[in-house]
Amino acid sequence: MNQVTIRNLNIEDYDLVIKLWKSTEGIGLSDADSQENIKRFLHRNPELSLVAQKGGELVGAILCGHDGRRGYLYHLAIRKDQRLKGFGKELVSNCFQRLKLAGIDKCHIFVFRENEQGIGFWTKNRWESRLDLQIMSSHTDKIL
Ligand SMILES: CC(C)(COP(=O)(O)OP(=O)(O)OC[C@H]1O[C@@H](n2cnc3c(N)ncnc32)[C@H](O)[C@@H]1OP(=O)(O)O)[C@@H](O)C(=O)NCCC(=O)NCCS
């Protein structure tokens, strides 16, 4: 049986989802992924983040949000034994449909440069690397 059920990620899924992310290579976790912060993200971006369930088990997850201008996907993960069955693509397609309905026509992701598998997936699915851009970050408690 190669079908999954895709449904909204709810804060009640947190323990299972964080377990999946922690055991998945290529996913970088930080303070932003505490239960409280994920709860706030889901509240600010209702009905956009998703999980994939198969036979009652959680086998995939993705965070999706937007800032009113561009969409952002984070932490796409499919459990190792369930890969290459189309589930990752299904999660992303579902997020795109929802972002489109929200009036968002472009979406970005952050991928670690050494994550060859992740980059392979996005490239195969026609995402473009932005060689013209560089990500820069700063903590908001820094005094400029
Ligand atoms: C990346 C990941 C989510 C892909 O999920 P998946 O369910 O195995 O991917 P799918 O089965 O939906 O693949 C969709 C298509 O992409 C292709 N594909 C999947 N992984 C690929 C890879 N690493 N390189 C090239 N193509 C790939 C599939 O062959 C399929 O092609 P098709 O539509 O022509 O049949 C999964 O490998 C994973 O969880 N990796 C670890 C976490 C990670 O790196 N996440 C991305 C963080 S930015």
C-alpha cells in the first residue's frame, strides 16, 4: 500500500514530528523549533504545515508559512523507509496549493550546502538555486 494521508500538522503532533526531524539527516534544528515556537508558527500560519500518515503512523512532515509576500518551507522530512514513493512531492504540492490559495506565487527554502540529497530532490522537482543571493543572519538582541 503506497498511499499516505496528508493532513494539517497540529501542535499535538509535536512530539512525533520533532522525533522525526531529530532522526533525519539534513534537518537543522534550533531554538526556533521548541514546542512554544512551533506553536506560534502554526498559529501565525494556520492550515499550511502538514504531516503524512500511513497506516496510522506519522511518516513525513513539513513546515509551511508565508509573510504575506513570499512562501517558506522548512524541515521537509520523510521517514527513511518511506522515501521515493512520492510522499515528499505530495507534501510540497499540497503546500503549494495552499500558498496559491493564500495569494502567494513564489516560495523559498533554505538547504544546507552539504545536503546533496535535499538539493537533488529540489533540483529534480524544478526548484532553482539562487546563485545571485546569499543568506545573511543576525540575532535581534544584537546592538547595531
Ligand atoms: C528529500 C526528501 C524529503 C524526499 O522525499 P521523498 O518522499 O523520498 O521524495 P519523492 O518520492 O516525493 O520524490 C519526488 C521525485 O523526486 C525524485 N527524488 C527524490 N529524492 C531525490 C534525490 N535525492 N535526488 C534526485 N531526485 C530525487 C524522485 O525520484 C521523484 O521523481 P519522479 O517524480 O520523477 O518520480 C527525503 O529524501 C528526505 O526526507 N531527506 C532527508 C531530509 C532532507 O534533506 N530534507 C530536505 C531539507 S531542505
